Amino acid sequence: METFLGLSPVIQNHIKQIAKTSGLPVGDETYEKLASAWEDKRKCFEDGIAENNLEEVQFFSRDEEKGAVALTYSGSLINIGPLVDGKRRAEYTSIGLRVDVPGTALEESSELASDIETDAVIAFAKGPIQQSSPIFKIAVSTEKLDAEEEEALLTQVTQDIAEEFVEVNKTIIQ
């Protein structure tokens, strides 16, 4: 239980919720496996954004022209494309263990309902989901890219991280 107990109470609570909806046996052993996987996913996210010149921010305005990628406390990824004609391409990718949320969801013409900040949910006026679980980390590109290039970058980063998450999940389900 060392890894689980070393996590913040907020993350511990999310892990307990994930355990309930994952089909895995609820208990200390599952909590520890999920906590270890959560730490691996946090590292995958941090490495993925660092390798692609993205930087962490605490706040992202709904009117920001750039896009962002976010990691929720429950370990899902949300790719929010750059603002083009008042709309954004947004994609939600679940952690893959939960049965109470879609695996992936995409909305080509999303609208954020409000600004995004860490420790708060992402809410969409129109989007792939209505709202996320609270946000652990937000990352934006440090490069000056046109909207098409930035969308491609964020999509690639999100896909790469999601693929690593799938590999981490395999260690839990064995």
C-alpha cells in the first residue's frame, strides 16, 4: 500500500472510484496496482509533454487561441484543439479500465463552457463529454504553430501518451 498511501487523498479517492467501476476486486491489492499504474501514467504524461516542447500551465482560458492537452485525476486524457472560427476539435480518451465512461469520444466543433484550471473539471457547452473529472495537469505548446500544425502536434502527443497508458493498463489486468 506504499504507493497508494503516498498519493494525495484526492487521487486516492479517484483510484477507489476506478476500482469500483473497473470490474477488479475492490481492496488494498487493487488500490496498490491502480496507484502504481497512476504513477506510471503521470510519468508518461510528463515525459510526453516534455519531449514535444509542451509546458505545464495551471490555467487555460476558454478564449485562448492555442490548444491544450489535459490529464484528469482519474487518468483520462483530453485533447483540446486550437480555436478556429470559435470552435475546437476536442477528444476525450478514457483510462480504459472504467466501464462507466466512453473509451473515446470526439467532437469536431467543441465549445468550452468555461476556463480550465487544475483541480477543476473541464466543462463543455458542446463537446465529446459534458464534463471531465477534475484536472491534474494542463499542457500547452511552447512553439508558435499555425492551427493545423498545433492540432496535429496535440493529437500526436495525446495518441502517443494514450498508447503508453494502454501498455500500463496491461500490467493491471494480467
